[in-house]
Amino acid sequence: MVYFVGAGSGAADLITVRGQKLLQSADVIIYAGSLVNPELLEYKKAECVVHNSAFMTLEEVIEVMKNSEEQGRTTVRLHTGDPSIYGAIKEQFDELDKLNIAYEVCPGVSSLFGAASSLKLEYTLPNVSQTVIVTRMEGRTPVPESERIEVLASHGATMVIFLSTGMLEELSQRLIEGGYSADTPAAIVYKATWADEKKVYCTVETLAQSAKKENITKTALVIVGDVLTGEGERSLLYHPNFTTEFRQGK
């Protein structure tokens, strides 16, 4: 069996209990060495064989899985955050399907939630924003035309932007072109929940200079939206006058 495991947002103890148990039982671990906290490898058993996929192609990763399966071993493919977000897992599934190799997925805590916890932030404040857009800038790899930053910015919703720290000047310009004001609150969270985490509050206009001041060039999330001010209305869910399935409002 091959298990795709979300490593969590950064801190080693933020992996799920199931994910930790899978690491402890694995005969082979293939981990995303450029992003996954290496402290997680301390959970492995002594005889476990470890491969760093930062130096591997898709074909090489699949070959390791294939050889492991032929030897009756259990493989853990350890991805950063949650595997379903920018994890390039579908292409691995497709190859394993061709080889009739069974696999399962163990979800993890995405860095977008790790960043929210570090900022003590609620992404969905009543009457401020009830939508979270998770996206990235196009760089060496494209995005669909309908998902360009300007188009998504037009909604005015909360945005969490991955993989874009090296393009912050352009990001600011395109967010403003899309409809955000220059003084819209923004934040940059570098290595959310890691020991060397940094968090910077700024505005859409000052994203690039704020990152430069803190020497942040990669491995960071950009959060944009009025939810960063923390000024929202009270939720109806716990309001004494609001009736729910479990409680009669006064």
C-alpha cells in the first residue's frame, strides 16, 4: 500500500495522529524535502528507507513506489500541508492506477490554516467576507485565464495566495487592478507554525517592501482582505435571539 500523507503546516506536532502512525509504520518514506519539516522523520523506524523527492522526477518517485510494492513494503509519500493543495498528487495517482498499486490519502493541516492560527485570524467574518479564495500567481507554470489574480480580486473576498512571494510587486499591482484598494489590509506569513516563523502585517500596496525588509523571498503565504482588521459583526449562531435546531431564541 502507498499512503499519501499530509505533513501539516510546519511544526512537527501538527501532523495528524493517523499521519504520525503511518510514518511510524512505514518501510519507505518519500518526502518533499524542500518543504516538509525534517523533524517529522524522527517518527520513522530505524530500518525505514528515506528518499527526498526534491531531487527526484515523477518517474523516479513512481519507480521507488513500484519497487517497494513488489517487495511487500509500505510506502508513505509525505507531502507538505494537505496533499490536495498544490501537491501534484493526481499525476502520481494516475501512474499508480496504471500499475494497479493501491493507495490511500491521509489529510493534513494546510499552511493556510497554520497561517490563520499564527495571525489569530478568522477568514470568514460575518458581513466582511464569507468566501476564501486560495490561489497563486502564474510563474513558470500557468494558471487558467479565468483564474488570473485580477479576475479573482474583483470579488473582494478573502484571498490566500501561495507560491507568489518572489513576485510581490506584480502581485500588488494586479490586486489593485482587480479591485482591491491600495490600503487593503494584507499579511505575509513565512513558514507558518515553524520555529523560525515570521509574520508581517502590511497593505496590498506595501507587500513587496514589507517582505524585503524582513528578507522574505520564499516559503510564505500572502493573505489579503478586510478580515485582517478583525472588525466583524457578531455571529448569529450564538446570539441569544437566534433560534437553532438545538436552542430556542429568546
